Amino acid sequence: MTDPNNKPRTVICVGDIHGYLTKLLNLWSNLRSQIDPDSFNTATVIFLGDYCDRGPDTRKVMDFLITLPKRYPNQKHVFLSGNHDFAFGGFVGALAGEFEAKETWQEYADNEEREGWYKGEGYEKMHLQGRRWGGSIKAKFNAAKGIDYKGSIYDAAPTFESYGVSHGSSELMKAVPEDHKKFLADMAWVHEEDDVCIETQEGVKHCKLIAVHAGLERGKNVREQLEFLKARDARVPKVTDLSGRKDVWDIPKELTETILVSGHHGKLHIEGLRLIIDEGGGLEGNPVAAIVLPSMKIVRDTDNFS
């Protein structure tokens, strides 16, 4: 869909925020200054997930995101679930269903001791990822990231603290406001847009766009994956499209003329129509980035345009 002046619609894809409110506000301000007002105010804004954990301001980040539709009524806002948000939702009871420990969890049970899964109030009916999220990991140092763990395997301690409770406390279930729980419950696992324009070396292309936090699994039927993601059936122990790594890196071969955009991977990687926008990786010293289509311009919270 293009507007009467024949300008292609602006689509903004925002990478992982991870509880850094100041970065988010600076990024938003930079996006506003870099995109002409008409295009900005009617843009489709896709947040790629992971709003919580690691940074200090998860509660305030959630407040900001929840107010956007009222403040920008002519924008379209899409809030994808990241693996961190899914796990946070699992802990506070925002995922539909009850989750008894069952056979499908067995492959993870070996990690229960090491990851110190949550065993407090309500754990029996809690999703596996919620138990991991609220747990207390034995190791202090995350060798893969080169930083200390913050409470759990998910670095969830700052999220608890942002709601005024100590890490691993069941009090969080009461402390998280209902509108935040609804926000967690309503997040999309995948989003599709038709006719998104993108500037390429061959000129402007009209493509379909699929946005999903980590990516689509290699070697699995794409249509079936999309149906599964749209159904948001949380009874599985883990959603690979929200949490995978190497197995969701590439665009599945059967997708042609399709932009596949994700966050999650802790890097900025643009290769053809595969866009991975997570320059921050939840690390304090890294920027939070967004990509603007059709121009492919990268905007960061750290940019100084004055």
C-alpha cells in the first residue's frame, strides 16, 4: 500500500531493548529527527522483542511501549515476543494454559540443578521457561558473553528490581501491573507484512516481510512454522523461532522476495533480504539500533544528528 503521493510506506524495525529506557528514548528521538514527520507519524513500527532483563528499567520500558498507540494513533505498532519476554510472561502467569512438568521437558531437566530453577510459590504449574527465568544460576560468570550473570540464566534480576522486588521472589506476580501482563499475553510470535519496499543494489524491490524474534528454522516447512507461530500455543517447552541460534540464522530457501527480519543474535547483520538488528545484545556499552525501510538506514540511540 502506498500513499497518494506515491511514497512507499515507512517500516521501522527496532532491535532488542533489554530494559534500557534511556537508550530507547534516545533512539525514538533520533528516529523522529531522521524521518520526515508525515512518514514517521504513519509508519509501521515493529519491535523485534526482548524488552526486559539485563538493563535496569524494564518496568519503564514496558510503560513507554504500552503508551505508544495512544501517543501515535496513526502509526501501526507491532510488539513481537522475544525469548526473554516469553519467559517473563511464563513466570507471571501471562501465558495461556497450565504447564505441568512433562516428558517434553526431559531434555532440559539435566540443567535444572546448574540453572537453579525457581521452586517458589506457584512453580508446579509454571512454564519451564518461567522457572528458568526466575531461578538462581549457580555460575557467576557467563563465559559466552564475557559478563557476570544477573540472577538467572536469563539475567532477570534487574527486571525483578525494576518492579521493586528482590530477584526470584514470587511477589513479582503481584507487583507486575495488569496492563503489563496483558502486554506480555498479547505479544505476537510472528508478524507478516505485504508489499514492503526495500532499496537494493538492483533498485527498489517490493517484498513480503516476515518479522520473528530469532528467525525461521532451517529445514522445516515455512507455512507450518508460520501457522504454529500464529497459534501461539505455549505448551511446548521452547519456541525455537524465538530462541534458536544457528538453526534460525538464514532465510529458508523456499522464501523468495521475502525480507526476514529478527533481533536476538547480539549483532547487526545485513545480508540481502536477511536483516538481523540486535546491535545491543543487552550489553550496557552497546547501542540499541533500528533499521528504516525502504532506505535501509540504520539509526542508533548513540547517533548525534545535531
